[in-house]
Amino acid sequence: MKVSPRAALLSLALIAATATACGGRAAEVRTAPAATSELSVQVTNNLSQAVNVYATPTGGSELFLRQVPANTVERVPVQGVASGTKVTFKAVTVDGSRTYGSRDVSLTGLYVWSVP
């Protein structure tokens, strides 16, 4: 059985391509850069039930932030709001029976707020 030079070259090319495709690849794994200035509200919930916390920027729509459990203190990020924006915070008990609001604050970092 005689093999043509063209067939032999084609076979070598396929073997080389397969070896290259199946070889290991270098991957670089990095973590996301640390947030430099996160806007947030520290909510102290002094109630005996959880509250849903909302933020409303001046001229914007109400944003649901998080549910804060009863008798806890939580730092809640406020995303989608630019630093320096005036914001009003609202807490609504999970049963909807009571609503608490903050005054307008110019949010530039961490705002500390207690309910009630």
C-alpha cells in the first residue's frame, strides 16, 4: 500500500491541529476591584417585626433596597444613586401596618437611620 505525500502531509496537519486544540490554555483569574465609595444606609430596626426598606432619590423612582429583620442593625447598599443626591428613606413593616420615613438627606457615604 502506497501513501501519497499529499495524504501524509494532510494527516500530519490534522494531528498537529488536534494536539494544539486539546492542549492546556492559560487563564487569568482576578477579583473585582474594591468599591472605593459605596453609598449606603445603616438601618437600626428597633421593631419586633421585619421592615422593607426603600430609597427615593429626588426626582426619581422609589427603589427597594432590602428587608431588614426585627431588632437588628444592617448596612444596606444604595445602588443606582449618584453621590450627593438627595434621598428619602422609607421603612414599611412586613404586614404593611406601619410606615416610617426619614428626612431628605444628601447621600455621600453612610447615612445612619433608626426605625422608629
